[in-house]
Amino acid sequence: MSEMPTLPSRKLEISYHIPINKTKKFWDGLREGKIYGVKCRKCGKLYFPPVADCGECYSSEMDWVELSGEGEVLTFTHIIIRPTSFQDQQPYTVAIAQLKEGVKALAWLKDVRRKDIRIGMKVKMVPRISEEGRITYEFKPAEKKE
Amino acid sequence: MKKVAIIGVGHSRFGERQDVNVRELAFESVKPALEEAGLTPRDIPYVSVGSIGVWYEEPLPAVAVAEYCGLTGVGLTRVEAACATGSAAVYSAYTAVASGYVDISLVIGVEKMREVDTFTAVELMGRAGSYLWEFENFGLTFPGYYALYATAYMNRFGASEEDLALVAVKNHKYGAMNPLAHIQREITVEDVLSSYVVAWPLKLYDCCPITDGSAAIVLASEEKVKELKIDTPVWIAGIGSSSGTGTLSYRSDFIGLDAAVKASRIAYKMAGVEPRDIEVANVHDCFTIAEIMAYEDLGFCDRGEGFKMVREGQTEIGGRIPINIDGGLKAKGHPIGATGVSMMVELTKQLKEEVKPSSRQAPMKNYVALAHNVGGTGHYCYVTILRR
């Protein structure tokens, strides 16, 4: 910070309580080891992450669909300089993968050495409870089929 | 729609500006802009203020700034379009005059980003996109968003980290010639490659700095331009605006920004020009990869050819189309709300052939300039075409 004279403002800690009422099945699914997307009953569009309303045809009739989690890495980055609220984490790898069902997903890619990560590598998206107790999901390298 | 001209510009020094608060910083631009236009605050019916805020103490920056600049009572809006906020503020003020609703308007872009520490700034920028699906659990940062594009782009087209570095080297070369730039220092490819990794494959010198700054422009209708006897008005010939998804994983690919393609086609059509008519441009080089994708999105070259334009020096003064010859976001700095307005100030000076030092002046024949201002990672895009 600069050496100019400054007045420190009052501190305010904010945490938003984000409503998940309409996508609760997704979060419950993660606890049960399942990854859900939704499919619009009217136009058939598949969404991941899930939505309660279809922006394509404006229907709110959505069906929950379990996803295989199987996919291929489209792109990735290693986040070295982390935000304030991720300072207690080691640097992490974020990847976007194309899932078998046709949707894409973004998540951390774990359990693989950085130098072994390639675009096109096969991954599987799995639910996970983080060390902080948050429900989340991550990519892991897909099991090699013998 | 009425013709709209830029009749006054102002620009603060960019940098870490803890010598001033947000009001004082805005004043540094508003004063010269009004002076050049020959106007006082009483002559202004509408002000559009571009500022993201959150990194400084005032939640209502438009009100704070208007009050400080003696503009209280004016029709007033605060605009947000992520890093394209400045251009969005121009768009708002432009439509007010073009529609005939007012005959004069003032645009103020201002940002104070250095009142919080770097990691907090990284957090606040990273949250902007799709908080729930890409930040809450995955802590994706703004460099990270563009790094995802860089990885995909390099893999697809064979561009190297050296190619990205050349963008930084070029823009620092011009930043070193701009007395208002945040970083007035030349760098080498080796400096870029050896700087620390921020979000692989992007390194420190692939990223623009976190900057404080302001810029202001006065807009007027054709009637007002005549009435005020403005010598050299610069006309807003075209403005295009478009947007992309907030959630990156909803996008079809990661090698270009659809919002920029769409916004530019709207602007070209409105101005009646083509990419080859543009003689000088400022593009949104928040990261080196962003400048390369911008060349392609704007149609200056084909998809996958952008990095070759840099390699061949086509975007330097003396090349086919000089780009970011004020240092760009990369060296001039990127005070988010001010950036789009700063592009208008720079291009107005280029079109009027008033750039100092003159070694930074682009050669002009037909006097057509383009500003490309992206918000987020193609979450928003504004393309503005100016003509003398």
C-alpha cells in the first residue's frame, strides 16, 4: 500500500445466504454421491449447472437427470495467485470439461500431477465434501479401462 | 437519430493514486473536459458515471462525484458493465443525445482500486462472473478466466508463451511514451517469461496492473457543435453492444469472444465501415491473450492468426493498424470504470492529431478509429467507432 496518509474505514464482514430451494435436489444429490443436471420437459434442453427455469423456451417444467460425470478436458489453468478467501488453500487447477451427455462443467481437477494434465484427457466428475465442510464436486482422472 | 460528437476530453494520471479520493480523482478529468468544450457544470443536463465501486468507500459514486464537481441537480445515472463500464457509460450518454432527449451530456469514468489489498481486489474481480457456480467452490480469478482461454487458444492454434509476451512488450513500449500511463517502462520478452505465474499460462507481465484513474468526455448534438463553434468535433459513427454468458461452461468454445464479434459487427454496420478501414484502435488487453483474440473477433485477421499480427509488427506504429499505442490496459493501466472512457480520450486525440509526444501519433488518412472494450471475459462487449 502507498505511503500517502489514509483513513482506515470501518470494517464490515458480509456473507450472503444464497437461496438453493429450487435446486436443492442437486445439492442433496451431491451428498448421496450423485451429480444431477436438469432437462427441460418442453424443449429438451439439458442444463449443467442446473436451473429451475428454461431460458430457451421459458418453461419451468424441468426433470432432474443424473449425469455420468464422464468427460474430456477442454481447457485448464493453475490458479497460483489466490483470492483472499482461498488464501488457506494450496494453488489449485481449474478445468472445463465436455461431459458425455453434451453439457460442459467447470470444477477443480485433482489427483493428477500438473505436468500430466492435457487437453483431451479423460476425467470423471465426482461429488466431494471439502475440508471446510462445503458440498462441492471435482474432476479426477478417469480410471483406465484394462 | 441525431449525430453526436465528442467536444471535450479529460484524463487523469493513471497509477496507484492514494494521493486522492474518488471525488478528487474524477475532478481531475471533469475539469479539463468541460474547459475544452467551453462549458460549465450549469450547461450539463445529463451525466452518466461509469464505476464498479466495491474497492473504495462510496457505494453511490455518481452522487459523490457529481456533488464534488458542482453537478448536483443534473440528470444522473451510474452504469455497470464490468470492465466495459466506461464504454457503457458512453453508450448511455450517447443515446441521450442521439435521441434528442438532451443536446449535451457528460461521461465520467472513475475507479479507485488501490484502497484494498491485492488479494481482496483479486477476490472482488474473481467473484464477478458466475459467483455461485465458478467462484464459491472453485475460486476462479479474473486472470484465471482468461488463462482458460489462453490454454485453449494456444493448444488449438500453436501460439506460444513468447507470442503472448510480445503483446506485453509492444504495449509497454508505448506506455513508456505516455506520461499518463501507470507503468512507463519498457520490458523484454525475457522479463515477461521470467515473471511469476499468476494463473498458468499467464504470468505477471501478461496481466494489466490494478490501477486508479479517471477519464471524462463531453458529448454534443450537431446543432450544439455549431452553436459552440467547435473546431474539430470527433463523431461517434457507430456503437455496438453485446453480451455473453456469465457461466463460462455454458459457452461453445474458448478461443474467442462471441460478444466482441457481435458488438463489432453492429458498430461496423452503423458506421458504414469495414475492419480494413480502421486506422488506429484501442483493444481490451487486460491480458495478453485478450489482445490477440480481439484482433480476430474484430475481423482484423482470421481466427487463429492474431498472434502472427503481433509477431510481424502489424499492430505497431508503421504497421498495418497501430493498436494500443497509448500503452493499452497492459501498461497504461485498467481503472475499470475509466478504461472505456480513456479509450475515447486517446482516440479523440489520435483523430485530432494532437498526441504528445508526436512519436506516439498514428498516421491518419481517412480518420477512422475503433475502441473495443470487453467486460469480464466477454460477459459484456462494447465497440465504438469514431470519425473526424
